[in-house]
Amino acid sequence: MNPNDELPRPVPDATANPEDILSTLDAPSAAAAARPAAPNAYEKLLEHFATEYLKDRRSDRRWKTFYRVAWLAFFVFVAWSLFSQRHHVSSTNTPHTALVEVRGEIAADTEASAELLLSAIKNAFEDHGAQAVVLRINSPGGSPVQAGIVYDEIKRLKAKHGKKVYAVVEEMCASGAYYIAAAADEIYVDKASMVGSIGVLMDGFGFVGLMEKLGVERRLLTAGENKGMLDPFTAQNAKQRAYAQAMLDQIHQQFITVVKEGRGARLHETPEMFSGLFWNGEEAVKMGLADEFGNLDYVAREVVKAEEVIDYTPRDNVAERLAKRFGAAMGEGAVKAVRSLAPLR
């Protein structure tokens, strides 16, 4: 039955009192009196749903706007930080000491990579206000290739610009770090600094015995008899070992030549000097591996005679690290997307 249909009214009894009959016909029934309540409940329910829906839509729009503004602010901050970091040193004619930090492992894609160090060193040499360049070193060494590139470029820039280079050692200047320091005109150390380790190494592991105990068979296919050279799962070959040793000896000799050329007559050579040992700063001065004791402030004030120090070292700031991680995440997501589409081809 449609709730809007007219409900039948009760038929009065013919024997009833006429006044009672009239009151019965004129008074609305209980069902008719209650009928308007149903439409009001529906309207309130619909109004409630409509209100909540509009609230959700407004909330969604606000969050979308917030995220867009936040991402825009993030990218603006990253761009500004990268630009300001890359251009934090401006050329000046004011006399000063140019500082370049050599910290951590010397290798590609590190803060002490040849690419970053050369950029900073070139800027320092080309600045007319820079009276000299100071390499402040705190590094255990690293790649002989990266160190050799920096060494050669320092020698070239010294000849071109006629400026002196000083190395100031903090905690450690070993191996490849000392390779770079050998290009300096003078080397300053602390009495407790670690200096030296003039040698070359190639390390690895061998799992042949372990594989035999576990019953694991190594299946290695190569085109070229020496392609699997120094494979950790294969027994060492005497010929290949000798070849690797000869290569290390040659690189070691290159290192020795650089040190002798850089230190010259100041070097008091001993049988153990090029054995890979390292010494504290006090012994290094006695052996001629270093010149004097002193820190950055001392060298700038007393040696360079330009007390103001300007840092030319390029550094990865927080924004740059975030940008790199964001870029890596985007790249990984793209690779996953491509792989997920591959079966559809």
C-alpha cells in the first residue's frame, strides 16, 4: 500500500447517536495522524547523508591541496638548497687561505672522490684572493686510481697558478690519502696522527674447502682461460696469482715514486718505509714523511699569512641526500612498473 493513499474511514453504525457519528467522521484516525512522521524521518536521514558526504568531499579537497603545497615546498627547498650548496663559495679578492677537506674513503661516489675534490681544488686555485691551498686530510686511503688523478691535477695546477699547497693531517693520512698529500709542498701533522701505510693490497675470500664439506659443486664457464681469475669458489692458480702479484708490485712502485718525488731530500728512507707500515706524527716528522707539527689555524696564520679561511669543499647537504634517495626510489618504482608490464607484451 502506498503510504500516501487515503486510508478508509470507519463506517458509522446506523443505530448510533448522530452526534457521535459526526465526531467520528470529523476526527482523523490514529493512522492518519501518524502518517506525516515517516516522510520526516526519511528527509532527516537523507539530509544527514548529504551533509556527511559534503564534509568528506571538502576534507578530501583540503588534503589534496595540502599534499600538493607540501610537495611543491619540498621541491623548492631541495632546488634552493642544491643551488646554494653548489655556489656557496664566491670568488673574492680578499686575501684568504683556501681550504679543501679530504675526508673518509677515497673512492668514486664518495665525498673524497676525484670528481668532487678536483672541482673544489680548481675553484681554490682560480680564486685570485686565495693565497694558498690547504688540504685538511682525515682519511684511511682508498682507490689508487682516484688518488692518482687528484695528485696529478694538483701538480698541474701548482705549475699553472704558482700557488703553494699545504697538507694538514688530523687523525689519519694513510695509503691513498698520503698519495695525495705527497703533492703538497709541506705536510703538517699532529704528534698522534697516523701517517704512512705506503703499500697496495688486493683482498678477497676463498670458499673451496667449505664447499667441499657442504658438498657444493662450483660450475663456472668462461671464454678465455683467465676470465675466472681470482674466483673465490675456485682453487688459486699459481700463474694467475703471480700475475696479480706483479700488477700490485707495479702499482706499489708507482706509489713509491710519487712519494720520493714529492718529499725529495727530506725523506730519510728506511727498509720499512714502503712496507705498508704506518707511524704516528712524531715519527713521521723524524722520517721525513711530514715536515712540522701544526693544525689548520697555525698554517693559515703563520705559514700562509692569511688568517681568514674559506672552505671550498663541496658537501652533500640534507636536501641533496633526500633528493638522491627520492630519485633512487622513483627509479626503483619505474623498474618495478616496467617489470610488472613485461608479461603483458
